[in-house]
Amino acid sequence: MVVGGSVLLTLQNGLIMSAFGAYLVAITADTGWAPGVIALGYAVLQLGNGFIAPLTGWACDRFGTRAVARTGNVVTAAGFALAGTTGQATHFVAAVVVIALGLSAAGIMPLTVAVVQALPRRRTLALGLLPTGIAVGGLAVPLVALALDAVGWRVTFFGVAAVILVVGQLAGAVLPTEGAAARVAASVASARTAAGSAAEPAVEPAARADHDLRGALRTSAFWLLVLGHGSALVAISAVNLHLVPLLTHDRGLSLAAAGVAMGVLSMAQLVGQVVTGLIGDRVDKRRLAAACMVVQTAVLVLLALAPDLPTLLAAAVVHGLTWGLRGPVMTSLRTDYFGLGSFGTIMGWSMGFVSVGLVVGPLLVSALEAGAGYPVAFGALAVVTGAGSLAFLVLREPRPVPRPVTCGQAG
């Protein structure tokens, strides 16, 4: 399941998200459209996962992740085919909206739900390994560039549609077919059957049920996780966009050196994800998340002040490691706190809220850098992540939901 999910993420990142810069160059050169049109399409893709996540999560709980992901692959392929035939900028953006809908249905959200629901043991390890497809996808960008030079962007889009439709459907075949409700019902029925066949009936002491969305929204844990996770995404999205300009424009480094820093950051993130997978089920996840946020805050201060390349590279490494270490923990904590019964719906709404940070971070740094410079802008990011650290420090597991006692159990 992890391999299948990683393949899907490899396709999505390598052929779509990471390749969009190459698409911008090829499409604007061929059509004469303003670069802002392609940039708008990229923004639609970035926002789509977050804003459509509540619907995607509900669909995963209701219909199962395999059906949702396979539908998403078909919609994504259709969107690329439509985009390849467009002759107007507005039609291209509309086609990208279709692609964004498909990516939300076949992207990280349903894959995370699938892993959480199907793998009760070593779940954090699986969640740490799953996003490796995102890093591997970057290796496909040179192939996309070669295709754009050889056959043009329209034929390339049709080729991408075909690859996503064929390979994506095969990779999605390993995902669970049942929704969360069916899984929980089967688990309860199995437990009751086992209890009924025992020589001495056992009484469930303070058995707990899973939270539903309404119950989760009423807990402070839900909102503290949103605050902590969202503040982390503010910094991550801002650093991803502004690290290269910081290193080149503000610190006078070459573009090649800045590229090395970004590559080092990505590899460090991948290492952090694997490490969290290995240790995440053995440590206090809340404290691990809080520690990562404290370190990330210090790194942002270092990025704001450090003048030399070795220090900046070290800061990039630590930033990537803490990002990778903290990321899978966010999902594991929600599973531990709210259960599996409505996990897709709860995760979807959580992602809808925290994705605001993906938009706020780059805009905040852009606004502050224009007036006061990058040191002040990155200092502001440190304040945001510092608040996120406090959110994790005061975070506590919500009170368990008591499972209703049946007449047979009462008797």
C-alpha cells in the first residue's frame, strides 16, 4: 500500500506540481499568454487540496479510498486532456480546476486515510515512508522538459493524461475498498462474536468509541492541532518560496549555491520522514512535535541573521529534518486522539483549515520583505512557529467517547 501510494505521489509531483515551472515556459512561449495565467493555475492546484479536502475526506469514509483515488485519477487525466485542447487562457484555467479536483481525490489526503485505516501497527513508519514519492517525483521533471522540447506542451499533456490514467489506476488498486464505517462495523461484529464464544463473558470497562466530526470540533485538541500544524505550514511554504531569493538577493550567493541549499533541504526532509517512521510509534508524539517546532523557530532566526553559506546550509539541513520529523506525527496524533470511524472527514476538515497557512506564509514574507527586508520577514515567521510550539505544549488528548452499552452487555 505504501509503494502504491508513493507511485501515485511520484506521478502527481513529477508530472504536475514540480513540472509546472517547465509548463509555464513552454505554454507562454507557444501561446503568448501572460505568465500570470500559468501562475494562477499553479495557485489553483495548491489551494485545491486544502479547500476540497473536507469533501474528499467524507468521500473516503463513505465510499472507500480506492474508489475515491481511482475516480480522482480519471478526473485528473480528463483535466490534462482538456487543457491540451484549450485555445484561450480562461479555458486553460478552467481545465486546471478540473485537474485540481482530481488531485484532491487521488492525492495525499486519501492515501493518508488509506494507510491510517489499514495499518494499525507501525502506522507512523508507513506515514513516514509514504511521501517519499514526492521526492522521487522530482526526478521526472527533466523527462517532462525533454518531452516539451520534442513534441510540445499539448502532446505532452495528452501523454501525461495517459500515464496518469494507466499507471495511476494500477497503483490505486492496492488501496482499501471499504469506507471507515464498514471497517468499524466489521471490527465491532468480530469483537462481539469473539466475546460471545468465550467461556466467561467479559465486560468492557469504559470502552471508548471514535469521535465523529461534530465531537472532534468541540474538543480543544482539534483546534490546537490546527494551530500548531497551520503555523508549521506558514513557515514551510514561505521558506520553500523565499529561501532562494533570500540566499541570492539578500546574502549575495550564486543561484547554483541556492539550488544546492534547496536540494539539501529536500534530502534532509526525506531523512526526517524515515526517522520519524522508525521512532514515531515509540516516543511521545506530542513532545516530538513541540520539540521540532522549537528547533524550527531557532532555525528561522538563524536564517534571518546568518551571513555565510556554511551556516545557511546547516540551517537548511536542520529545517528539512524538523519538517520531515514533524510531518507524519500530525496524522498519527489525529488518529490517536479521534480514532478511525470518521478519520477521513476529520482529517479533511483539518487540512482545510491548516492549508490557510500555505497561502499566508508566502504572502506574509513577501509583504514584510518589500518594506523591511528578509531578516524581519523571517523573524516574523519565527514568531508564528513559536506560537505553534506553545500549541503543542498545551495539547492534551481529548476525553474518550464512551461506547453505548447494549442491553445484552448490561444484562
